[in-house]
Amino acid sequence: MLVTGGAGFIGTHICVELIEAGYRPVVIDNFVNSAAEAIKRVEEITGEKVSLYAVDLLDYDAVDNIFDKHKIYAVLHLAGLKAVGESVAMPLQYYNNNLSSTFNLLKAMKKHYVTRFVFSSSATVYGDPASVPITEHFPLHPTNPYGKTKYFIEEILTDYAHSFNSESEGFKVILLRYFNPIGAHKSGRIGENPRGIPNNLLPFICQVAVGKLPKLKVFGKDWPTHDGTGVRDYLHVVDLAKGIIICLC
């Protein structure tokens, strides 16, 4: 089982669940926003060795070499640049990285006859919905380059899957548009620990709590909620990881 971005917050929890379900993850990560230490902690939790490659998905030959070394059953694609604000400032870097890395994966999968693909998309593909809660049937209107890369990749994967003549010989893809994963493994050994100033609320709060950041700013007090403050829905990262395992069945 190939997990791209497997040393990240979501990736490490997926690796734990994969191992506990009897799979053997092969991890690709370039450590732009993660560290190899996280995989060591996955090994500590599970008691199993994880095949880890410090590889950038933009390097096709390196990716292809990993497919040569391992019999890959499916690809769980989590890797990619993911900061909304940064994507607005550097759109070309986001489009090149997120789309080109997916092309390289698909090229290697086609060469090695791997036909199962689970894509880590995002609720950002919905943009600013007219109402909540959002359902998967809502129109897709991403409002920033990060969300657009997710939307474009969804379209590419869908078109590719439809290009096969029969389902038995085809490419099977699942698109997961999850929203605000938080939490950590019950061991406390893995969790969300981004480099630099966090883009997400929960790790920001944690860094304020331990004194790494000075304060948390709350924006807005007139939202249409019972007390005027903002409300968001969250998904526990372990529940997310367990859901992805179900997608492989």
C-alpha cells in the first residue's frame, strides 16, 4: 500500500490503521512539512517496520523505482502543498507541485498495473456554500488555488477512470473531501505538529498553550450563532484514517 505524504499528520495515522488492519504501508514523503521521526513513532506504536522513502513526487524516476521495488496494491495520495493563503501568493508553485505529482503517480501506476487510487481531496472544492451542512451533491466552486488544485485533480481522476472500457479492467478511484481533521492517536506519540506558524486552529491553540506562540486572535463576534462566535465542524483524524481503510475493502 503506497501512502504519499505518509509522514504527515493524516498520513501517520493512516499508516497505523493500515498496519493494524494487516496492510504494509510504503511511504513517500519529501518532508516539506513533516519529519522522518513521525514514521519512527508509527513503528513504535505498531511494532512494525515501515518502508520509508525520502522522495519528491516530482521526480518520476524515483517514484517509478519504488513501484519496481514493491508490489503496490493501491495508492493513497495525501501529498501536496496545502496552505490556502500561501497558494494565493504562489499559485504557479501550487499548480505545478500538486498536479504534476499526481501525473507522475498515475504514470507509474499505469506502467505497473495498479488500479486503486484513494485521493485526499478537501471540502475547499465547495468554496463558499449557499447553505450548511454541505452534502457531496453541492456545486463545486473552489475560491483559491489550493482548492482549485484539488478540484482539477478530482476531474483528472474522474476522466481517467471513465476512459476504461470495462470496470473489471478499469481504474477505481475514491475522492474524499474531508473537512478540518483534528486530534491525535491515543498513545500521544503522533499528532499535528506543523513546521512554522500553524495554518489550522487546533495546533495553533496548542502552541499558544505551551508558550510557543504568544496569543490566539478571535476574529468576529457577530456570526449567526447562539453567542455570535464562529462555529466549525471537526473530524477526528483516527476516524478519518479508519474510514480510509474501509475505502480499500
